[in-house]
Amino acid sequence: MSTYTLGISAYYHDSAAALVRDGVVVAAAQQERFSRVRHDPAFPTDAIAYCLDHAGISLTELDAVVYYEDPGLKYGRVLSSFASAGPRGLKAFSAVLPAWLRWKRDVLKRVDAELEKMGRGTAPRAVASRHHRSHAASAFFPSPFENAAVLTIDGVGEWQTTTIWHGRGNSLELVNSVSYPHSVGMLYSAFTYYCGFKVDSGEYKLMGLAPYGEPRYADVIRRELVNIRPDGSFTLNMKYFEFHQGRRMVGRAFGELFGAPIRDAESELEQRHCDLAASVQVVTEEIVLGLARAAVEQTGERALVMAGGVALNCVANGVLSRSGIIDDLWIQPAAGDAGCALGAALDHSVPAHGRPHLATGGDGMSGALLGPGFSDDEIEKFLEESAYVFTTFAQEKLYDEVAGHLANGAVVGWFQGRMEFGPRALGARSIIGDPRDQSMQKRMNLKIKFRESFRPFAPSVLAEDAKDYFGLVGDSPYMLVVAEVADRIKTEGSRKPGGPNRGLGSINEARSELPAITHVDLSARVQTVTERDNAPYARLLSAFKAATGCPVLVNTSFNVRGEPIVHTPEDAYRCFMRTGMDVLVLGSHVLHKDDQPPFAESVDWRDEIPLD
């Protein structure tokens, strides 16, 4: 008889649920995809319902419910943090204390009550994992390695901010840790906040901005903000930070150190912000390399797996993969707190049932395609009931049809199979385009994503062709490693000594034969695609290669700025009609923008933001 474990993360950000059966990941999804509230912290009722429905079980059939962190330990850290802040933390403490006293200290009781309200049977009483153990389990247990060093880095869990573990078979052993307030995640988020971006989501923007700058402030950061030790450990100089007081990340002292106040979110970006981003990025990479070196030395393993929010820093991951410190690197695609739901479930299930996926030679994430899917019949019913105009293609003709549109410059919404788990679109809920088109990056950013023009786009490439186009070490199936584009596709100017021009004024310069995916520093955040991980997307790439000779596509998430990735065909259609996409592909059904009836929520996107 099968044994099911439900993992839950909730009440901070990116709530999620995951279901594991006898050590095998069955389903996982973030609550935001259902509620349409970005980074939704609410109890993941919809995500749990999906997991149960996918497996065809009730809550009564669960062996265990595991919450992703220990609320008692976290409450202790909150109390200690405010006590150390003294009178300066009183206002923030007064704002958060009532919730802790009412229910957060006993959050497991609230989890039990929410599950009971679902009316889907009687669940076992929830038990708690620990935050970084959940991260570590999410990284090691689905990895393709029998044994590995495990490194988790984030803002903060209960107390730990960084941990090193030794993963062996079905077990995880804590080897070393760094505790709050000393945190790489908090250091990076402090600069995110100082540069005018939102903490816990704007870190991607800071990372994308960094290549436009020079690390002019790196020495100041090393000298004043963080002490990096030879053994890989580090401490922050809390004189310059205010996050432990509960109100904001940094204040006057930080601004005085860098010569300007905190940037207003709507004000113009300056070159100094690029330089600040470049500086903290370089220092972060230095810390990550030191921690990886320590993990290898303290475990004796040459394979490394990673999770935690900092593991989503794909630039640092690329530096690490090329460093020679490790032989193999695998990163949990849902490396943030959503992935803790999965880790909590695996940590309960794997010791009893093992890791069956190891026999297959791959990882246990099923290409991260663990969310809801919709059949062609379900999609067709939605389209017909809505009176939308579409054409249905047989599978063998669909890929050639879509590849032809892409080759002719169309931007395509691509909706296929089960939804991705984690922050990256991996060819199931993606917006795709031709990377050879020099205007594609600007068009996608301004007319479709409605976001900052400096944000780069990622390439998807057939795995067998990746080495011809990118300086990649190993595969990158989850778009979590940045690599330089190959010399053979760089423009002549980019090959010259000194390389390409940098700075915000050079955004529109073509640096390679694939300008839409080549960042200002000649880098790209690469996704390698195989039939095993995502057969429909691999076949589309093959069809595009046959039509154009290019095995690469631009791949960005199927959403607009401020919204979660689309979940349903209705979400996809709405996004399609509200943006400058040309073609929508829902399963085997193809829709053209110009054929559709008037849409109540449509906008005249052509007039919203000028391309020039």
C-alpha cells in the first residue's frame, strides 16, 4: 500500500504544497498560481487540493503532514532580535507581537484547522521540520547523486542563515552553520532595498543590473559590511543594517557609507546603482565560493547540491560551476521557500522508502513539471464556450506550424502539459521568440512583460547543441546557471580587447548572433532541454532548428510584471490578449491575435510604451 506525505510552506511568502509517495515526488505547486496573488503567503488550500486531486486521495489517506519550519524556534529568534534592537525596535515589535501571541507560536494548530476546513477527510496532525533542513532535503533527496555535499543559503530560517550538510543515501547530517543576523541573503537584500527594488522579489533585478556596472564598491563592502574568513564563514557589521530591528533593511548609516540616500522605486536608475549591484554581486560570489570550498572540505564530497534563496543567483552558480572547486553541481529548481514544502515531505518519506529515482540515472524532479495540466479536450471546451477562434493541429504538424511563426518574428505564448514548480518557466508556461531578432529583447520587455528594459532574457537550447553556443559546464535543465556565449557567435566588436561596451547606455547594442539572449557582459542564463525533461518543448526547438538552423529560443515566463505565471488556459488567454503577443498555443490549439473577438480587458499595448 502506498504511503503519502504532504509538505506545506505558508505564512511568510511563496506558500506551496507538495505531495510525495514512497519517496517519489508526485505533485507540487505554489499557491500564487491559483490565487493570482504574487508571492502569496496565505495557507495553500488550492495547492493542497490540487495535490490531492492529482493523486486521487483524501486527507485521510495521508501518512503525515509536515510543516516547513519550527514555529517555536522562530518565535525565539523574533523575541531575541527585538530584544537586541532595544527601543529602536519597539514600534516594529508592537506591530508583529499580537499575531505571534494569537497563533504564530502554535502555527501547527492553525495548519490542522485549515486542513479540517477543506472538508476532504481527516489529516494527521501536522508536525514541524526545520527551515534549513527542509531546504537541504529539497536539494539532496531529488538530486541525481547517491552522496553529496549540501549547501543551503538564504535570508534566515528559524536561526540559521547558511548550512552545510552531508547527504549520504537516505540520510542528511548537519555539518556546519552560520546563524542570524549574519546572512548572505540579508546582505544581498540590503542592496536590493537600497537600490529601490522590493526585497524578496527584486533580487533578480539587482542581479540583472549588475553586468551594466563595475564593482567599484566591492572593497568598501569587504572592509565595512562583511568579514569573509578563510574557512568560508562570514559575519556582518550590524552597524550598517536595520533588518534586525524589524522596520527596514538599511537606513542612514548605509546611505552615508555609499554617499546617497535610498533610491526611490520610481526614480531613474543611475550608473552608481549598476556599480553597487556589480559590487555586491562580486562579493556574494566570493562568499558562495568560500562556502562551497568549505562544504567540499568538510564532507569529502566533490558533488554539490544547493537550495535556499541565494541558490537562485544563477550568476554565482555559473561562477561556481566553472571554479574547479566541485565536479558536479545540482540546484533545486524551487530553491526558495516554496521548495521547502517539498523538502519537508521528502525528509519524512525518503528515510522510510528510499530514493527510487536513482535507479533511472536522472534526478527526481520530473523536469520540475509537477503542477496542474489541462488536456486538449478541456482546452477545446474552454475555447468553444468562450467563442474564441482557434485551429487544432496534429502533434506532428503543430511544431512545424509554431516554428514557422517564430521564424517570421512572432512572439508566442506557449502553454503545454503540467505547470512548472518554482520561479522559472521551463517550456510549459512560457513566452517564446526568435533570439536572432535584435529587437526581440526590447519588444518583449516593454510591449509584453511591461518591465524594465535592462532585464535580460534567457535562452532555451537543445542539450546536444548547448556547447556550440554557450561556455557551459554540464547541463542546466532548470535555467539556474549563467554562462558566456560561445566565441563563434559573438559579434566582431565584442571579440576585441576590452570586450563590449557596458553601462545602461549600451542596452540596445548587438553583441552576438543571438542578441535577444546575450546580456551586456556576453552572458546568458541557459536552459538545456531534452526529450526526457520536456518532450513537447524539445520537439519545438528541433522544429525551429530545422526551419532556421538555430536550436535556441528566447524563453521567458508566461506572465506580465507583477502577476504570477499563468495557471489555466483562461489565465493564458487573458495575458495573451492584454499584451503584444502574436500567437497563443494551448496544447494542440493555435490562436492568432487578429482573429479573436473584442476582449473586454484588452489594452492598446502599441501605444503604452514607445519602442524607441
